[in-house]
Amino acid sequence: MESLESRTVDILYKAENGIAKTEKCIKKLREKVLKKEFSSNI
């Protein structure tokens, strides 16, 4: 049986990875939105 500590570390690792991926997606979306706003203002 897996110890609670190792499961917690695994969960934290997965959460950190998920957050990093989410931040990358948000950054890409923000760039797209900024490009759209910029091009529509010209």
C-alpha cells in the first residue's frame, strides 16, 4: 500500500504540472486576444 506521504507528493506534482499547463494556455490565449484587439484598432 502506498504511503499517504508519497500519494500527497504525487498529487502536488500533478497539480503543479496542471497549473503550469494552464498558465501556458492562458498566456497563448491572452496573446491571441491582444493581437485581435490590436488588429481591429488599426
